[in-house]
Amino acid sequence: MREQNAQLTEKILKLKEERNAVILAHNYQIGEVQDIADYVGDSFGLSRVAADTDADVIVFCGVHFMAEGAAILAPEKTVLLPEILAGCPMADMVTADALREKKKEHPNATVVTYVNSSAAVKAESDVCVTSSNALNVVNSLDTEEILFVPDMNLGSFIADRTDKRMIMWEGYCITHHRVRAADVDAARERHPDAVVVVHPECRPEVVKKADHAFSTGGILKFARESEHKKLIIGTEMGLIHRLEKENPEKEFYLLHQGLVCPNMKYTNLEKVAAALENMQPVITVDDEVREGARRALERMLAVS
């Protein structure tokens, strides 16, 4: 396996140079994909890279909505998603049609949409957010009523920290949502000298039980800067690879064994190599949809 990965890595590096490509990998990707990437980060950081890169080709090792985001912000680039079946169940919990109907019920609300959503849903939104900038973006708005789509858990996290009136869409990340408050208690019993850090996509009762709640980027920053040597991590297991790589002197424990997103694990080196070799699958966004979605994303980037 090691020899095969070395051969694939060599092939990917050669093809990347030939195609003038950049490889972006989300923090939840498997370790070998993170290690081959030019940039590893959360959806916000990777969005910035996609918008600013000089590469002709963007290979997005993540899920479909992320590759769509790159195609929205960099329409002149070729955006490849190595595994076309890598989707997001939370993104599927809202459609553009359903959002249009909900907007009729709340005509005075500003629609704030988590980037974990389709391009069509973003196009129906006023502004997008990620978990790292959601609170700042919401507080920057000159409206008191917010229709928050689609993650009710991240929405609740914001609602506890803002004076805005939050109307939640009833969506959630199935990976983070399966963690319960009792799981935090059990993890503390196993590792009583560890600090608990969770993602705000977790249930509100899990966030309240934790010591801290941050985006993946925030968790990485906290781990680097904290004096704690043992950390219980409440987000998708892929982040542990980067945490251990950046902090070899510290110990990290996954809060719950169910913190695995199958969609994030579909991509591997073989698929990255095949995408670059065949220049497929290409992710595109209809021009009309792209314009609306781009406005929402650029408003987010401007605030952040």
C-alpha cells in the first residue's frame, strides 16, 4: 500500500504541474489526501483560496457543495470533484423551492445560509456564512430578523450569542447530530484530565457540556495555542490527522466513534489521480444560479 501511494503521489504531482492545478482538501478528508493537498482547511479558508488562486484547475477534495462554491467564485477555472457521489445530507435538507416558500412566511427576514448548501439555495439567500464567521456575519447585518438555513444547531449556537431574532430551518449534520450530552460525560470519565472542544454543528446540549466550541479552523488554532496536553475532539474524525500532525506532543481523543462522515471518506489518491488525468468530473453552475450564489458568498467574504 505504501509503495502504491508513493506511485500515485508521484503521478498526481506530475499531472498537477502539467495541468497547472491546485489541490484543495477539507479537514475531514482522509490523511493521505490531506498530505497531497496544496491547501488543507475548512470551507471558509478553502473558499478564499478558490477565489484567489492563479491555477487553471481546482481539484476539490471535499463534497459537492464545496466544489460548487469554487465554481461560483472562480467560474473561469475548471473545478474537479474526484468523487462525484460525495454529497452532504444536511445540504439536501433544504431546496430552493422550499426556501422560497419559507421566505414568503418571513418577508422581513434576512436569509443567512450556511455554506453547507447547494448553489441553488445560496442563490435564494442574502448572505452565506461558515461556522468560523457565522456570528460575525449575523451581527454585522442591519436587520433584526434572521432566517437561518439549514443547520439548526449552528443557528442555536448563534442565537445564544446574538440579540437577533433567529428563525431556524430544521436541518442538521447527521454526523455531529448523533453525539449526545451523555457522550460528553462518558468521554470525560475516560479522560478526566482532558479539555473538551466541539464543533457548533453539535446539538446545543453537547455544546453546553463542552469546554469550548469552535469551527475546525478554530479547533486547530486552540490546539496549537492551548497549554492543555490532552484534548477530546467533538468533530469529524478527519481533523484528528491534522491535529496530531501539527501537535505531536499532545494527545487527541475522538469524542464519539460515530463522528465519521462517509461522504468525506470517498475521495482517495487513486480518484485524485484519475480526476487530473481525465479532467473529470467537472463541476459547473448555471450562470443565473451562479450570479445569485456569488453575491451571497461575496457578501460573506467582504464581512470576513
